[in-house]
Amino acid sequence: MKTKTIFFLLIFLLVFQISKAQQKTMYGIAHLSILPLRTEPSNKSELCTQILFGEIYKVLKNSPDEQWLYIENNFDEYKGWLNKGQFKEISEKQFKEIETQKKEYLCQEYTKNLVGIDKTTSIPIVFGAKLHKIDDNTCKNNTNFYTYSFAQENQPQNQNQSQNITQLLLEDAYIFLNAPYLWGGKTPFGVDCSGFTQQIMRANHIKIKRDAYQQAEQGEKIDKLENTKTGDLAFFVRNNRVVHVGLIIEDKDLQKNKPDAVIQKKERWIMHALECVRVDKVDEKGIFNLDNKEYSHFLHSFKRYIK
């Protein structure tokens, strides 16, 4: 009897191992403008982040009811639940080809309507959408080809690369000005504080993580506010935890875009997502809200990512 039990146990383990080996990793691509990711496998669950058109991801597991997929964004390894109806599978070969591209091309416009080369299909994309370049006028998403002009790329054109990236980053930041706050959002139609900073950095080929506390662990630490420059990030704390982030803007750079503001020399300003993406003053204490005339966030640290 004991021998028979062991035999069936071995058979069960063998079948289990074979079944496990046959479960191949699935890969996907965002074929729609924006894919919402949830913290739990339910449409009632909160939004944790978004996957934009052209971004690729791995499928880690299915929900018990097999209606949701737990995925990992390839860019920042951020995880969340995707509705299975929004899943578009690609092969491992396609995934690797996209993953190993030498340069990442992103949409640099507030919004753009991609038109299929057959002129029968179109899709709207937003700032930050990932474009898989075929040639100077064509991009590909899975099996679909679209027309797109790659003439306007965020690419420094002079020897002072750091200064030029800073200016490009500031121009991208102003695309988000007045965008409504959206927890988990990453677009000019709705964005949270760290989604805003991640997207404008990514548009200029600077890779930082998704959440504010993660971004605070990256970059070069700046000791004082007076030593910060336009393009640095400032982080803010609540209950000993980093909960907010914004983009530092020097007085000289703000003057170019906000000529009516009362600006003191060597003053620092911050662009951040609160009720919307807005500009406020920042000092060694924190963010001074210009509308409420009070501090909304308290300072944790400054970090630099532009070399």
C-alpha cells in the first residue's frame, strides 16, 4: 500500500512539473492610447499607474477568475492588474526586439492622431507614447503600421548637452501645466506628482522609477536649495515617508515662461502636481502654496539626474 501511494505521488509530481514547464511567459504591448493598471483585479480597485501606447510588458499571473492579468511594465518594472480584454499579445522575439532598441522614441506632442498607412485606421496617442520606428515616417505597433514624423525629437544639438537637455525638459514640463491631478496618471489629461516627473525625464532619455519614494533613492543628492538648478527634483515628506515630488525651476528660467510673476533673484520655484500641475514657491521649509498662502508640503531632499 505504501509503495502504491509513493508511486501515485511521483506521478502527480511529474505531471505538475510538466504542466509548469509548459506554462510559457506571455508578453504584451499597449495597442490602445492608455491602459489603466489597478492595485487589485477589479474595475472598482484604485488606479496605480498607466501603460501608454507602445509600451511593452510581461504577464506574471492570472487572476483566479482569469479576467485579469498581473503584469510588469518593462520600462520601470512597475506592477499592476490589467483587464484581460485590453491585453494584446506579442511574441517573445518581438518583445526582445523592442526591449533592446538602442534609442527610445516617444511622442513629443500633447496629443497626436496616428493614421494607419492604409488610411483606414487611426488612433489618438498622448505625450510619452512609445513609438517603434521603422523609418522616418513610419512606426509599428504589433502588426499595425502608422505614419509619423520623427523630425521633432528631443535630442541635444549642441556641445552643451546638459544645458540643452534642461531647456528641453522645461519645455516638456510646461506641456503638463494645468493638467488635472489623477492618482496613477501619466498623461497631460491626468497625472500624479511622480508620473509627471517620470514622464518629462523619460522624454529626455533619463530613466527614473515610478513612485516618489523610489525616485528619491536615485540621482545625486544636492545639499542646499541654493545649489539646485532647473531640472533637479525636490522631494517632500509626511510621517517620515516621501510622498511628493516636483521639478525645481530657477528664477531666470521661470521669467521666460511667467513674465508677470513677482520673482526675487536666486529664488526657487517648483512645478508639481497638486490639484493640477502648477507652479509654487519652494524654500528650505517646503512648498509655499501661492493661492492658500501656506505650506502644503515639507521638504525632504533634492536630487539631480542631469549630468
